Amino acid sequence: MKNLHQKTLTELQSCLSNGDCSSQELAEHFLYRIEANDQLNAFITVDEQRTLEQAKQADVALKDNLGSALTGIPLAHKDIFCTDGLLTTCGSKILNNFISPYDATVVSRLSHAGMVTLGKTNMDEFAMGSSNETSYYGVVSNPWNTNAVPGGSSGGSAAAVSAGLAPAATGTDTGGSIRQPAAFCGITGVKPSYGRVSRYGMIAFASSLDQAGPMARTAEDAALLLDVMCGFDEHDSTSLRQDPVNFSAQLDKSIEGLKIGLPKSFFSQGLDAEVGDVIDTSIKTLEKMGATIVDINLPSSELAVPCYYVLAPAEASSNLSRFDGVRFGHRAKEYDDLGDMYQKSRSEGFGDEVKRRIMIGTYALSSGYYDAYYSKAQKLRRLISNDFDLAFKQCDIILSPTTPSVAFDKNAKTDDPIAMYLNDIYTIPANLAGLPAISLPAGLNPQGMPIGLHLVAPYLEEGRMLNIAHQFQLNTDFHRAFPENYA
Ligand code: GLN
């Protein structure tokens, strides 16, 4: 069958159930494409034999009618998720020899649903970055323009889905790492409400912000994945006690009468005009579909980036203390004593950005500065969250661009961390407030680079958000665009 790599999960599902293709054929097709396009550097680890073995098992299940909606469909996992028996690096040198002894809950849930793991995707080191340039395993190229970055930190997952190396992938989002690369690579990416998806086996960056989510071609596909990924997990103390939710069943409602909130300040300074224009067109499309627009204010969100860059590094400095050369990962070859071994292993194992964050975080948590930085940032976080509560009294969903610009060139921001950090100006507020959010393809700029539309929903209202996104995709075809050289 042709063009299997351009199909959505729903389409692949019917290929499998009609007998048009087998899971093994699908796995072979995507494995071939991964190898043929390895210059994108989207994957860190691929284990063909293991993939084909899983596909064979899926074919047996399908033949015996024991499959679920996703049985036999391949996907890729961000290399932040522990995978039993498979290298799990988190993009870092310090874990370049770490074979996980267990599966993350996200991985085991998707595997139990019959999905086939294609491999582990490249990412910014410990998910710290917006361009994939902090990965120890090299930068990933954006399939739409290989001189540009794919975004980060889930850049490998985004590039893989965008170029048709995988029909879907997992990602994680602490400040925008699912949505920003989704926007840069022209795919759909969802960050669920905090607590929806288990963090067990997902290597921690900033535990109060980290959430796993799906990256796929369409909102419908993201819903299918989320149906499986969500659910209570006793292994994660922040996991929500929730009944199973069927997001896929909530997509068909009309959006007539929907109130969309536009945060005025998000559309002023710092937004590239070409992005603004595409978002304006999307707003008009949604209005034609029956939505009305209300202006809202999120005044504290102006300070979301500085707030995040105190809290996330503070949590990271604590989380990353476990990488000490003793228990797992890289250990320096020569050292004088225990202290020297810690120091050398960490100095050799961590990259610059990770070291920068550990230093900022340790400083913000130190006794003389805790009140001035950490506690103040926590108070600000509450204000940002309160703004959303107020805004959602006036509207059902909040719309903005996902990013201020399209994907930038490699090396363009590596010397200027602040410019890099500002990429997440529209995405970070949802993480700080624990809210669900999505980025979906909204068009291309004149040079043909993708632009993402960002929606934020009230807490636990993923169903509403996916419904709106799906309806938008029924009325547009931006999610069908495919990077020319990979079609
Ligand atoms: N780009 C942000 C950072 O560098 C967000 C990363 C993420 O969401 N994991 O921290």
C-alpha cells in the first residue's frame, strides 16, 4: 500500500481491520523510513528485531479478534520514558549506558493496547530546551527546512511524526515541549491537565509541571492515544483518581455558541506578523463555525517566563541530584575520593544547559534566597492560575498562537538563553496553572514553515478542547500538509 506514512491512526486502524496491511508490514514500512531518513537524527535508539517481534504478536491478536483500537499500530517514544530492556538516555551523556529495568506507565499502557514501539526519539537533554540543540546525541532537523530546528524538547518525536517516520509519538511538556515542537513541525500535540497521565517511569525534570502527552497528525488521533494514556496509577503520588474517560467519544459536538477568549496582551509585542496573520485567519474560521470571541486578560502571565525559570530549575536541581555516578549512568574513570567522583561524573555527564539550570535552581533554593526567589515565584504561580479561573468565567476556551515565530535556524539562539526561553511565552502559563492545552496546525508562512494554533481549556476539560480542535480540523486541511521532501 502506498503512502502508509501519511495516514492517520484512524486510517491505519481501518487498513489493519480490512486486512489491507498487517502490523508487520506497517512496522517494516516505518522502520525503512526511519533508516532512509536518519539524517534528520530524530531517533536515538531503534531496535528493529524487537519492533518486528511486537508487530508479529499484534498480528496474532488482530487475527484472533483480541485487539483494541490501537492494536498493531506503531509509535515512537520520547527517550525520557523508561523502556524495559532498551537504552533510555533522556538526551544526556550521563545516561548513555542506562538500560531501564522497567517500562514507564505511559509505555506499558500503550503497549498493552497493542501498539508497537518503533524506537526512542531524540530530545533536549533532560527535556531542557526549545530547539533540541542541547541533546548529547546531536541536533534534530526540521523536516520542513532542514536548516531549522524542530523545536524542543520533544523535537525528535515532532520531526518523526512530521516526516512520516512514525504515525504518532509520545512527548512530555514541562513548559511547552510538546506544543512548541508540534507547532514548529506542523503536527498536533496535547499537554493534558496535570495529574491526568502518570509520571511513573518518566525521567523527572520539574515534577510539579511535567506532563506526558500525545503527538500525532490530528486531534482525533491524539484523543485515541489519550484514551489509553490517562488513568490513575498508584505508582505516581500526583496521579489523579479518575474514572476512565473516552475522549474519542466527545469529538463530534458542534461548536455553535462556543465562547473563545483572546488574551489581548498575547497578540501585541514580540509576535511575528506572519504568525499573527495566520492566527487571525483561524479565528475567522472558528467564527464562521459558530464561535464568538471575547477579550480576556491574563495580566500575570506576563511574568510566566521568569516565574517558570525559577521554579523549573529549582525542581530540576533537586531531581537531578540522583545522577551521581553511583547508581546508574556515567561514572568518571579516574577520581580521588567519593566527592571527586561525584563532581567529575556530573561535570563530564551533564551538558551546559543542564548545569546552568542546576546552578540557578540551587541558588534559588539556598537559605538566603529562598524567600526572595522560590517562594515569590510560587506566589506568582498562584496569581497566574487565578487569572485563568477568572478568564474561564467569561469564556469556554482560550486561544493564542503557540509560539511567537516559526521554527528558527539552527544555532540562531544557542548563545542567548533568554531569547531561547522566550519561545515558550505562550505555552508556559498552562503548565504553571496545570491546565490542558493543545497546539494544532493553522497554516504555513510564505516560506512554507508551519504555524501552530494554541488552545487552553479549563482543568480536566480535555474533552472540550479536543472537540474544538477536531471540529477545526474538519473545516481546515492544514493538518494534511506534508513536508515536500518526505512525502
Ligand atoms: N523549553 C522549556 C525549557 O527549556 C520547556 C521544556 C519542556 O517543556 N520540557 O525548560
